[in-house]
Amino acid sequence: MKSIIGKFIASIRQKSFEARISREIYQKIFPQLNGEANHGYPFESDDEMVKLHIRGNLAAHGTLRLIERAAGKMPKAEGDAFRYIAYRDLNARMEMYLKLAEQREHPENCDPQLVATHA
């Protein structure tokens, strides 16, 4: 029973996450990139956004190293427990992003039955 409820709650959390991400992309980021609105993002073009997401990736890697370094300076049991909690939480959030990204992937090849043959 508990696993059914847990799966249900996880499903709701994932769907809410997906809705929030889609809303931000389509109602905020795209209008700003198209010059239709200013939602306060620190970019005005695709190129600026790409530079920022590359920097964000590098910063995330650096932050993981800093977490590891700080946890290494804690008493061993506390540092190990801290790492477990931190990586558990981070991996759970990254899993949500991964699921959404995989859903949004374009197929590498197309099923010929799904291709329109007449205009």
C-alpha cells in the first residue's frame, strides 16, 4: 500500500515539475528570446543563453567538488552522512530533469508509417 501511495505522490511531483519547466520555457524564456517580453533573464539571445548554460554546467561540477571537499573536513561519520543526504537529494532532482529530457527527445529515425505521404 505504501509503495502505491509513494508512486502516486512521485507521479504528481514529476507532473508538477514538468508543467513548471514547460511553463517557464514556453511562457517566459521563448517570449524573451523573441523580444516579446522581458522576464528578467540575464540573456537576450540564444547564444547568450547557451554561454550561460555552459557556465552553469561548469559551476555545478565545481559545486559538487566543493561539497565533497567540505564534507571531507567534517568528522568522518558526519561527512559520510552529509554526502549521502546531499547526493540522494541531488540525484532525485536530476532524475526529474532526466525523465523530462528523455520524454522531449526527438527520435533519431522516424517510423515510415508515421510520415505524411499526401499534402
